[in-house]
Amino acid sequence: MKLYRYLTGPDDASFCRRVTAELNKGWQLYGQPTLTYDWEKKRVVCGQAIVKEAPGDYTPDIELAEQ
């Protein structure tokens, strides 16, 4: 099965570390990162889709963050 996640967070080093950690768990980048501006918090927010091949069949109870 192919798993899909979309990571979001402030545009800072912590977001880059989160993405790096997931890449090191076997996830792969999917598409281009996105940026938007949060006017309330006055900061840029990043988004990055990631995918991963995993054995078995998908069911909604799969905890994607634990794969």
C-alpha cells in the first residue's frame, strides 16, 4: 500500500528537522513544498507532502505517524 501524509509547521529549523526525521524513516517527498502566511501569528507556515510504500492493505485505523 502507499501511505500519504502532509506535514505542516512554521517555516523554521524545527519543521526541517521533522521532515528530515520522516525521510530517515523511509518516507519520500511528494511534490513541491508549499508556503502560506499566518496573519494571526505573523509567520510563514510550510507544508510538505510525503509518501511511503508499506506492506499490507490500508485501513483507516493505521496510525500514519507510526509507520
